Amino acid sequence: MKYAVLAPVAANTTADPEWIAGFARHAEACGFESVVVVEHTVVMSRYSSVYPYDSSGRMELPDDCDIPDPLDLLAFLAGRTSEIGLATGVLVLPNHHPVVLAKRLATVDALSRGRLRVCVGMGWMKEEIEACGADFATRGRRADEQIRVLRALWAGGGPDGVGHHGEFFDFDGAMTYPKPVRGAVPLHIGGHSVAAARRAGRLGDGFQPLGVVGDDLRRLLGVMRAEAEACGRDPEALELTLGHMVSRITPEKAASLAALGANRILLSPTPTADLAAATEELSACAARLGLEAR
């Protein structure tokens, strides 16, 4: 089992360079597999969209909470760490042009020596996505095409470059370097919907269900696996990341998530601006899980 830890954005410290670097270095020393960061390009002061992960329908973060750009933050952490994986959870894919994104992701991956993993989502805040220039209603089709563009640009080489002619993006002869260390950056799909599960089965390297448990989770995993098989893909080759709390995870609870097929558990820490308290919680969790310190 791999254990990832979410950078505690609710603590309003992820844009503090010494705080977040200290947190990431401690997670690395404890033996956690990766550190994961979130994204909101903008948070709207007024929105009618319903936040799907809280019964209130409202996002739990205050409007003025620091939410640094995830790729810039991961590039910074790449320079402050040496081994720990670097991941998004999730990157709001409709907010990004895939040609620019292909270069940014490959750059972070190359500079971190292949440590990047990207979990993308379609986004729930209509107002944010529209502010970034994309149409909310077509973001699913757009995302499918974005993923194809990313992989084509990473794979393409030679003097003729890469061409793509789709519904949303059109270009010929494009070349982008550097390439990702492993040939491509792993692309996982995050979300809580049937569409997300199908997209993971059809196009993803993995699936990260968000806010789904019990029978609903089992149904989504069945959808993902059925879609993978229908597309001639091996569902067992897709990584599954499930969530839990740093303070509550135990080996027994990890085993129950493994029984569902989890390869990785993404652990959410208790939000605190006290770095000593945050690192103590990580240390206690690592000891409880028997992680091997680096």
C-alpha cells in the first residue's frame, strides 16, 4: 500500500514557503509516498454552483484562503525534497489549455526526475470554469480531448511534430520538449460521478473517487472496471486511490480499503497552522502504519 498525504490547504499555510517545505520534507522523512496539492484558479465571491462534497452545498474553505497554483507549488517542493512523489488532487482540467499544460507538466516531471503524478477533475464550480474561458456544459468532452492532446504531445517527436484536429483544439507540427521522464506523466481521474468512473476506465492511468463510500463506491468501481474492459484495457492495471484521515487511519482500516482494490490511500491531515503539531501528527501516523523512514 502507498500512503500519500494531502497538503493542508485549509490551514492557510500552503503559500508559506518555509511552512509547506517543512511539511513536505517531514512527510518525505516519515516515508509517505507522495504529497498532494489541490487547485482552484479562482474562487468566486458569489456562486450558485453546488459543492458536491458537503451537505451545505458550500465549499468549506474561506474565500480568501491561500490556494497556490498547484504546478508552481509542486515545482517549488521538487526543489526542497529529493524522493517523495508530487501530485495534484485534483487539477481542474477545464481551466487549462492542453498544449500549455503539456509543457508545464513535463517540465515539473523532468526537474523532479520523474516524481509527478496528476489527478485531474472536471470541476464543480461553473463560475470558476467560465472565468477561465471554458464552457461548463461541454467540459467532459473537452477533457477527453485534452487528455488525448497531452499524451500525443508527450509521445510525439521527429521533425514533423504532432498534429491534432478535434472539436476544441486544432494544430499541426507541434513539438514540445522536455519529455516526461517515463514517457508520459501518469494521469488519474478524480470525481464522484459515473462519468468520472467511465473516464477513468476509458482514459485514465488511475481513479480517485471523491467523497464516495460504501455501496456507492463499489458501484463506481464496477463502472470503471467495466468501462476499461469494454475498451480493451486491463482494469487491474489502473491504480485506485481512496481517502482517509491522517488521525484515524489504522492498519485495519487500510486493509479494508485494500480489499476494495486500493493501491494508495490519500490521507487528509488535521488543518493547523502549527507546523510542529502538523509534523507530530504525520510522525504518529507513520509509526502507526509502520512506514519506513527515509
